[in-house]
Amino acid sequence: MTASTDFTETVKAFDAARLAGDIAIAERLGAALLAGWPANGRLMYHVGASLAKYGLGDTAYAALRAAACVPEPQPHWLLQFGVCERTRGNAEEAMALFDRALAADPKLAPAWVERGLILVGREDLRGAADAYDHAIALGFRSLSVFVNRSVIAFRLGEGERALELAREAVAFDPRSLVAQVNAATIEGPLAGYLRALARLDAIARLGERDAGFHRARSHTLYKLERYEEALTAGRRAVELEPANPAAYELVVRGLIGQGRHDEAFAVIQSARDVADGGLLRVNHAMLDLEVGNRDRARETLRAVVAEHPAIGVAWYTLGELDGFTGSDETARMETLLAEAPALRNANDRLLMHHALGKAYLMNGDAARAFEHYAQANGLKRAMLGYDITRDVTNLEQLAVEFSAELLAQPDPGANPSERPVFVVGMPRSGTSLVEQILASHPQVYGAGEARALPIVFMERGKLPRSEWPQLAQRYLDSVGERADDAARIVDKLPGNFAQAGFIRLLFPNARIIHIRRDPLDNGISLFITLFDHGHAYSYDLRDIGRFYNAYAKLMAHWRGIFPADRFLEIDYETIVDDFETQARRLVAFIGLPWDDAVLRFYETERAVRTASKVQVRKPIYRTSVKRAEAFGAALDPLREALRGEAG
């Protein structure tokens, strides 16, 4: 038998074994071909690629390497060997092969995709995005490409692009659980959590045994303040994936939402052996912060950043606790922000910028602080795709819907309860302080920033006015769930200022306390605050000014309608200057006898979950008055917007 005949017969036998599924024989014959004809690039590619379909054994690897090593290898041979190297964990070797393939054929779309995968692993998100975009531009279409590219866009803070790609992935394969869960995850903050929940509910049967589905559903329900359901979904995620720290975090959040703080601590303790990179300890610190254990929270966070320095949320929370001790920490954060690969995604970067902003403020450098806050807010705005015009228009329309004429017509069937007290105003105006003052009275329950009123407000169009008492009762049932026999329930969601007319119709005997603050001080406090959700206008100075003007105009409308015994306006600065007088005024306004416990509001033991959770644990202080002066001309866009000047 000639060498030519031997070659031909061996190739035929190899193909026959491969097609018959006899992998052991195919691999033995492939090894013979590799030994006899290693310089035949086409043959080596055929052998290697064929065997690679059944797993990357040594013969497949060696054959593909031989194909890549011949003079002038075909680009797709280089691509295939690069995939082999990547799968084996040899990222640098794989990237070199993909680069060679693309140098020979820039239109080889799968090589761009593979390049993107490696760049994601390096946390080079911008480079990965460019690689995927090259593949898509070349007409490459696959579920994984759309999903991965949408996740990259989301991590880079490119909200609208992320949403577009996530929905494109769903259109590509509507039955894909991965695509649907990814779309819901991205839709939540960008298009609304109700829409995200509807998507998840529609695929509930598909995701019944998938931990990722239950994690997404728990997070979405938490954002909708449906805490019991969020807890159930989080626990299901733990059952399915007990080694995933994110699942435990969701259980903790569900418990916190229900005020079950001791159980939340216990869950974190039970997961102490789960490898989490420090995140569960950050949650422990945040829980400590919420219930007032500030020293233990600082200690925990300092330990976390010592072991895992590239956790943005740990530095951010340490800043919220005024936990920075000097310039060394500031320099360390600057270095991490510039160099740490783990901080290349938008969310961690904005958290680090916030932490640096706080550090520079504590060091007295307002200019550097403003630079970091501005960079953080730029990242946040890109995630949201926000337009201030919509909010301004909505506030204007509320004055029309709840006109003086409408509110002058009392409903004899309205709920007569005097329990609700609404503390309203702009966020960061002092509403948390006033709630804490009132909640220190033994006959008052502080409900925090309850979402109950916005929920029933959205239902108003579905019922005739005659049935609105049902909405009033639903509200009372919700906020009073843990109020026991408290004479007054304080709801301090600042944005309820917009629903004051609705409140008047639901509860004609309810009291509204409007907290006002200097617009510049209020504006800069908004600008340097990272909200958990909502308040999208707060990440741009001009938007803050336009929103403030619309708010002030609506409050003037309510001021002209409400009776004085149901509507009190008080300035934050006045509370700071003359605390006891104003505290007595507040207690008298809500119709309760004075109690000296109100003067020691900062000692009151209760969970506080608002952006002011640190401040309300302190006695009255003056450092927030005239805060804007330190920022000088940087606030000119806010000043111009407040004057009504277009930017």
C-alpha cells in the first residue's frame, strides 16, 4: 500500500468513525493522521475541528495547533485554535490567535465575538463593546451576542442601548429564559419594575427551577416594595443555588423591608461560609447602619475594603458613615478608580466617585468633591435616559386635575381618620429629620418613606369618586400594619407633595407638614446624593432647578386651598435655629400633648431607611445650612435654572 493510499484510507476511516459516533476510534485515527501528516493544515484543521465537537482532548488540541502553525494558515483555522486556547484558560494565547485571524480577514465576525469574550474577562468593557459591535455590523446574529452586548451596555451605563439589545435578544428567541430574565433585569430601572415583573410572570413556568429567574423576580418585587413576595422568591433562589451570595442578599433585603432585622442578621450569619468577596459583610454593615449600629458598621466596612479593595459599594457606604480618616484613603481610592479592572463597570465607578466626593468634602476640598460627584452623576444619567420635561408637565397637570373648585367640594363619605400625617417637600429638605422628631413621641409611629400613597394614587382612575374610600382604607391598612395603636402615623415620602390634593379628598382630616429649605442648599444636597430609586432629575443641576420651580409652583397652588389647621409650612433653617420651639409647634400641629422625648429624637431606636439615615442619629447641627456657599460658581447652572433661564 502506497503512502497516498494509506493517507486516503485513514482519512476515510476517520470520517466513517466520526460520522458513526465512534469517538474512541476517531480519536485513534486522528492521532495517526496527526503523526503522519502534521504539515497538512487543511487536514489538521479537519481532524481538530471534528474531534473538538466532542470535547477538547489532547488530539483535537494538537491537531488545531498544527493547523495554526503551518505557513499562511486560513483565518478560520486560527479562530478555531483560539477558541480551543480560550476554553483551556489560555486567554493571552487565544487573543493573539484572534488578532492574527482578524488581520488576515477583518470580516471574520466570530473572531470579533471571541475577542469580546476575552475583553469582558479582562473587564475591558469598552473594548468588548467595540468587538461585539464589529460582529453585529458584519451581520452576525446570535442570542449570546445580543445578551452579552446588552449586559455590557448596561454595565457601561448606556441604558437605552442596553434596553434595545435586550429586547432584540428576546425577539431573536422568545423562549429563551436567559434572554427574558436579562430583559427584565434591564427593563426594571429603565422602563419600570411593573413592566419587568409582567415579563417575569409571563415566563414563570419556564423559570420555575432556575435560580437566576428567582433572583431577578425577588429584586423586582423588592423594588416594588412587595417584600413578602420578594422574600419568598429570594428563599427559592437560595434553595436552588445555596452557594450564590446574591441569593442570600435578596433574602436579607426582603426581611429588612418587613422590619425583621434580627432575622436578617441571622441570615447573613448563616451564610458566613459562602464565598462572597465581602458583599454579605457589606450588607451586614448596611443593616447595622439602618438600625443605628454605626461603629460596628464602620468596623465591618474597613475590614472589607482591606481585604477586597475594589468593592465600590463598601467605599460608598463607608463614606455615608463619615468613615474616612484622611488623605491616605483618598489617594488609595483614586488609584483604585484609575487602575482596578473590577471598577471598570459604570455602577462601581459611580459608587467610587461618590465615595471620593464625600472624602474630599470631609477634607474641605469642595472643588475636587464636586468634580467627582459630577462624574458620578454623568454615569447615573446615562443609565436612566431621563427627560425633565415629563416630570414638569406632570406636576403642572396635577394643579389642573385637583383644582381649587374640586377640593372645595367635601365628600361626606371620605375617611374621617386623623391618624395620617404627611411630611412632604423636596427630597433632602429635612423631611427625615421632622419624621424622626415626631416619631420620638410615644403616640406616633414613623412609617418612613411608605410607597402606599403613590400606589393607591395610580388606582384613582379605575374607580369612581364614590368608591375612593376603598383606596383610603387600603392606604391605612398598608401604613398601619406595624403601627399598633399609635394615634398618629407619619408618612414622610417627600414626593407626596404632588399628591396633596388627592390626600385632601381621601382624608379631609389628615395633616400635611411641608418642609422648605433654601433652594441652593437643597439643590446641592440632591446633587451629591445617590438615591436608591427615583429622583432622576437630581443628577443634573439644571434639571434640579427646573424641578424645584415646578414643585414650588404646585406648593403655592396647595397653599391657597388648604385650611391652616391641616397644612403647616416650616423651614428647615428655622428648625436648626430654634429647635425646641419648632418641635413644640410640630407636636401641637398634629394634635398631641407635648412629651420631652421629642427633644432627644436622635436617641430614638427605630430603623431608618432613607438617604438621611445617618443624619437623623445626630443632634441638631448647622453644617447643612448655607452648604452651597462652598461650591461657588460650580452651582451657576442651578442658579440660572432657578431664575428660569434656559441652559
